Amino acid sequence: MRHMVTAGLLTLACFGVSAIAQDWYHEREERYRDEQRWRHHVFEDVRSDLDHIWSAARAKDKERHRLDKTKEELTELQAKLDRGHFDEGELNDVIDHLRKSANDEHLAPRDRDVLTDDLNRLMDYREHHEHW
């Protein structure tokens, strides 16, 4: 009986985490619908995505370190953008890091899709930032 209660509680906990994850993915999609908003906050939004990558805990230490470094660089890029400065070299580093992370098979496919989408947004920003 005790094992059944424990199993039931674990099942409920898993569903709870899954529901939270689903909500985040839905909120993310909504956030990117408004092009004017995300274009001005692109680095901040990508950093937020990295904060919410659910499968990163299963990634190897090297990958988690890369994700942490990428988040730091995105924070710096957003601060520079807020001051009106564009740092293409640092943006290229972030793009390279995201490309590697998006290809890491230790991350869940849905999280890799999020990273690929973020990668595409950053490359689009790099190409068109002077017109945004």
C-alpha cells in the first residue's frame, strides 16, 4: 500500500512538472508573436529560454558550462544593446555556442528545437539589426 501511494505521488509530481513545462513553451510562443517586442529584447529573451531549458540538468558538465557562458554573454549583449552598441564579435560567439548546444543529443529534442529557433533569431538579428 505504501508503495502505491509513493508511486501515485511520483506520478502526480511528474505530471505537474510536465504541465509547468508545457505552460512555459506556450508562453514562449506567445512572447515571440510580437515581433517589435522580441526584436528589442532578443538577447534577454534568448537568455530566458536558456534559463528554462528543462533537459539541461541531464547534459554533461561541458554543455552546462557552455550554456552558463552563453547566458553571461547574452546579458552583456543586452546591456550593450540598451546603450545603443552592437558587438558583432560577441554575438558571433553566442551564435556558435547556441549552434553547438542545439546539436547536443543529451538535451531533449524540444529543447534543441527552442535553441535552433533562438539561433535563427540571433542570425536574423545579426543580418538586420541596423533596420530594427
